[in-house]
Amino acid sequence: MNSIRRALVATFVFALVRPLSAFAAWNKEAFGAKTAADALKDLGIANATPSKDLSVDVPQIAENGAVVPIEISSAIPGTTALIVVIDKNPFPLISRFDFKEGALPFVKVNVKMGETSDVRVLAEAAGKYYVTTREVKVTIGGCGG
């Protein structure tokens, strides 16, 4: 009976600790940064090369900033991450998506935008960063505005 109880306790502890390991990759400073420059600095991105191989489909005008759809794909070989930064949002770093080798670097996400701003999308490949930028005009803000 004691061995069964120990096994149950061990399983319970493992079940609690295992999800917490996902937070190890969380970059609290970058996601908490108040400026795009600080967020990129906290991610270790000093400079990014403009690239036409990074595709971003986002509306030119968002009638409601509470829901702005963004579709991103990368044709850059070896893409391991896609990063979304909205310069004028209260917390500019919106998301970072990591991909395993061989995965299709594609995401579709809805974001909130408080005002008209540049949407910057970065791709990480072979230790280098690539960027493309699109301006989105917001008519009604979605970040409390």
C-alpha cells in the first residue's frame, strides 16, 4: 500500500512540475518591455536584415483594433522562430513562435492594437534575424482606447 501511495504522490508531483518547465523559456523582461527597442534588446536582437522572403498578410486599415488578424509565413530556409512586435502597443512584443526543424513556419494570430502603428515581423534562421514591416491604420483602438 505504501508503494502505491508513493507512486501516486510521485505522479502528482511530476504532473505539477512538468507544465512549470514550459515557463523556463518565458522571457519576462522582453514581454514586459514598454518599448519595441527594449523588447528586441531583451530578445538579443541587435539588428535584423530586411527580407522579401517573410510574408505578412495584415489589413492596411483595421476598423476595430480589438481584433486585427495577422497571417505570417517564412520562405527563409531554416526558420526557427517568428516574432511579432507592434511598435506603439503598451507592451510591443506580442508573440514569439518557435519551430522545430522541418516545421512549416506559418502562424495566423489575432492581436489587439491601441492605435495606428507599424507591425514588425521577424524571423530567426541560422542565428540571424530577418524583418519586414507593415503599417496598420486603426480607426477604433483595442487596447483600452
